[in-house]
Amino acid sequence: MNFHDKVQQIIAIKNSLLCVGLDSDIEKMPRALRASKNPLFDFNRAIIDATADYAAAFKVNLAFYEAHGVGGWQALHDTFSYLPSDVLKIADAKRGDIGNTAVMYARTVFDVLGADCVTVNPYMGFDSIEPFLMDETRGAFIICLTSNPGSHDFQYFSNGEQRLYERVAGMVNSWNRRKNCGLVVGATHADELAAVRRISPELPFLIPGIGAQGGDLVAAVRNGADAAGSLALFNSSRAIIYASGDDDFAQQAKEAAQATMMQLNEARFINE
Amino acid sequence: MNFHDKVQQIIAIKNSLLCVGLDSDIEKMPRALRASKNPLFDFNRAIIDATADYAAAFKVNLAFYEAHGVGGWQALHDTFSYLPSDVLKIADAKRGDIGNTAVMYARTVFDVLGADCVTVNPYMGFDSIEPFLMDETRGAFIICLTSNPGSHDFQYFSNGEQRLYERVAGMVNSWNRRKNCGLVVGATHADELAAVRRISPELPFLIPGIGAQGGDLVAAVRNGADAAGSLALFNSSRAIIYASGDDDFAQQAKEAAQATMMQLNEARFINE
């Protein structure tokens, strides 16, 4: 099954567009967990157990693990190994480098970690992305328009007819020969999200920014999902995994995940 | 001492513009080393010992270590720890993500690995770069114009007056308040390199592409160094570290490093 079909199938089976982001930070965990030998993994295991029923995908943000060196990489391995088989496993790495280096990064996320897909940066062009696209069952979400303030610095750069992020979306369409390309488009730009969906009607979108970053969830679903209300994953990290900083963090994460999944489905299926 | 002055001082003391790139790949090492317990570090130690007299900087390409998981991260630590104190330690990471994630990446390269500086990707804009610029003694080389074929896909995108890589160079000038920004500009684009040097006369440049990638070394030095023939580091990875695939690899690397340093200095100091 190619990556596009895998995304479609998982969304259908789980009836969810929710992606839970494991940006796990020891400083934000309940005090009891911080004393554990492997706090990042213990925290993630509890979050995964609590939220997996409601999540179509988990996005593991490599930065939060690398910052703990060798021990962090062990937690990263353990976390990917623990993820259930019925969710999409996303390595949020934002990598991008010349071909022979990109081959190494692809080996890391797909072979070492066992991710289904990875986030990558388009700045260096096709040969920096191609190594992530060699296997039709594995995919890459290419950064297109991001949810942060700095998105305005370069992504809106325009040749008069087209902005840079629109050019990225168009180019990625042409890279999608094996049906394993997607785009990262932030929820904080609702109109632009609709425009990118028009450019790339057939690509899966990974959409951050609905949680702590404050994007409008209903607008994001209506503008970011495909014509069938599918093919988009909406990431929430902090609003779910830190719903509580106390010992009830897993229960609160579960309730936040369930509520977010429901809000996403209401936006998909209820016509106002 | 700020990062800019640190780069100037190292280049002056070592009288070298050479950066040796540790893109270390077990498959390309001499057979005897592959059997060691820690082949990546053993190889790097031999290369560092052989080439440090001729190098102003070492660039460690994180991809090649991550691809070996936890053991690779241990080799990465060991390598940064082993680098001598009189060279610039560059973490070639090409990272770029929203602020709270970039804070984690900055912690990894500066605090965990002990690098002096890091390569970063500009696509997500200033708030994705700022966490790498908080300490004036540590710097970031921001990717501007790269040496690979895919550089044409987006970096040449133009608004009619300015190409994207020129906009990046101009923006980075404005981010250089603490004198700790630099640019990555590929040697394979000699004319464009001169144009970027005109836009950013005061920024250190990290210039890949003179070795295996085939850029013209003399043109790259004349166009990429500053008015005083300094403030640029020329990276060569494969042409030095794999100068031989046999047991004489360290001796051959030493000779390749020395020859490259001399060629760079001839290009700086000899007027034709």
C-alpha cells in the first residue's frame, strides 16, 4: 500500500484527524515522573496509552530527545517502538541536506526509528528530498507554510504571480510520483491553507497550530481537509500532553485528545 | 569574544581557511577499522590527529552519526570532545523549527555537544533562528545558496529585483546584532558567491563544494573571502577523509588536508 492510501485508511479506520505531538519536556512533567530513570519514555508511554484511541497519528519531535544526548536517543527509540501499529508514526525532524547526507537522514528515520514518514525542509530542493521518497510505503511531509511568526520572512516572498509557499506546493505535486508526498501547512493561516489545498488537492496535509499556537480549528478543518473531509492530520502537542502538570496528566491528556478529536469530526461532518 | 572575532582569530592563528568535514561513513572506512567497537570515533580520531595542523575548523555532519542510533550519538559526543581547542567546532545539522523546538536544538548543539556553531535552515524565518543567536560566543551559519543541483528549485526564486538567496543574505545581515551570524554559500556557484559577498561583506562564510562536489577553488576563494582574504571557511569532506580507503587513510588525509590548505592560501595571497 502506498503512503497516500495508508494515510487515508488510518483516518477512516480510526475516524480521527488528530495527531498527538510528543514534544516531551522533562521540565514540564509531573514531579514524580522526573525522578524516573527514563522520564521521557515513561511520560510518553503514559500519554500514548491514554490517547491512542483518539489519535490517527503521533508526531515525535526529535529536538526534544536529542537535547538529552545519548539517553534521549534511547528514549526516542523506545517511544517509536512502543507506538501501536494502527497509528501513523511521524518523525518530526525538519531535515534537509544534499543527497548523500539526506540518504543518511532517511536511514535514521525509516530504518533506525521505524517511522512511517518524516517532516523535511524544501529549501535545498528536490535532490535533498528524493532520498525520503524512494519507498512508496514511506512518506515525507514537506514544509510549505508554517504556523510561526517567522513564516512571513521568506515563505511569502513572491514573484508577482506566486508566493514561495505556493511554488513549494506546486513543485511537491510534481514530486509525488509514488504517492508519498505531503505538505506541512499551519492552521494559523486559514485563507492561505485553503489556497494551498486548491493547489494540491491530492496531497495529505500535516497541520500544526490548532492547540497552544491558537489557530481556528473549524476554519482549519474546512480549509485544510480534502473534498471528502479527509487527508489531513491536525497536530496538537502542548494542549494535550501538558493538559495537566500534575499526577492526573494522563487522564487530562486523554480528555483533551478525545475532545479535540470530536471537535475535528464536528468540523468535518456538521454543516452549519 | 564574539563569534565573528573568534572566527577571525582562528583563521589568523592557524593561517588556514580549511574546514575538514567529518561525514564519516563506516562503509567507506578501511576494513580493519570497521571491526572496531566504535568505528566512527576511531576513524575520526585518526583523521583529527592527522589533519588538525592544517584545519581552522572541523564540521561534523550529524546525519552520519544519527544513522547509527544510540551508538552513533555516543560517537558524536566522543568526536566533539576530542576536537582540539584551537579549531572551530561546527555542528552541521541544518536544523530549523519553531521557537520552542529551536531552543531544544540549540541546547543540543551548544550544551550537549559543545559545538561553537551550527548550520541552520532559514525557511521558517527569524524566530526559528533566534534561539541559536542568544550567546554572542556561539554562532549560526544560515543556509543561503547551496552547492547541490536542487539549489535551483527555490533559492533562485526571484521577485524581479532579488532572488531568494539574496533576500536571505540581506535578512541575515539584520539578524547579526551580536556578531554571530554567518552564511553557507556553495563554491559551485562562483558568480553568485561574489554577489552574496557584496551583500554581506562582514559575515563569515562557510563554503562547501570545493572537494568531491567539484567547485573551482581559486574562484571560490577570490569571490568568497572578505576584502582581507579572510572570514571564509572552505569545507572539504570526502576528498580528504576518503583520500585513501586503505590502511594509509590517515597519512593520505593529512597530505590532502595540507595540499588543500596550501591551495587555499595560494588563492588568497598570490596575485596572478
